[in-house]
Amino acid sequence: MSTPIVTAPPLLEAVHLVRDYPMPRAGLFERPSFLRALAGVTLSIERGTSMGLIGESGSGKSTFARLVVGLEKPDAGSVSIDGQDLFSASPARLRTLRRRLAMVFQDPYGSTPVTGLPGSSMSLYVGWACV
């Protein structure tokens, strides 16, 4: 008999994250417009791995980080830590899950240079330490 192989869920998984921010109205009777900061971002981090998020200024790194740690809710998509949905967790469980994540912010000017297009502002921004 063969024993089925059971695999653990990813330690951190973000699936199809979408986040829109409302913009100021152009006029009193104009419909509000929205800025799409994230459009369907998916990422999975397995146990024992590290990840760094690199991108131009304004590319959505901070928005992604705020969603992944549960500081903001996405307009669509899901975030789970060790298989537990972050946004359906109770406040007590959410605190426990957040203790397992650490964002490491890095100064883009004092760190290892990241080469981009001339004149572009690139930054090595967020690293996650998952326990």
C-alpha cells in the first residue's frame, strides 16, 4: 500500500489581490473615479524561504504589504497564513497570525543598488520573515 503524500499549505499565500483607492471627484456631480493600486497579484511563500519585493516607486509594494499583513482589506482576492484566511480570522486569531510575519523596510538609497532604467526610482522594499 502506498501512503498518500500530505503537503502543508504555503506559509503565506496571496491570491488575485485587487485594491482600488477612491480619487477626488472632478466635479460636484461627477462620478467618483478609482486608482487601481493592485490588479490580481498572486504570490506564494513556502516554509524555509525568503522573499524580497522590488519595484518602482508607486508600483504597489506598500499596498501589497498592507494587505498581506491585514492592515487593509483587499477589494478582491484572499490572503492566508498557514492555510488560515487572514480576513475571516477572529481579532484574537489575527493577532496570533500577525506575530508570525515581519516586514523589513529597507532604505533604497543606503542599500545594495538595484539597477533599473535610467531615471527610474527602484527600491528593494519589503522582505518577509515567516516563522
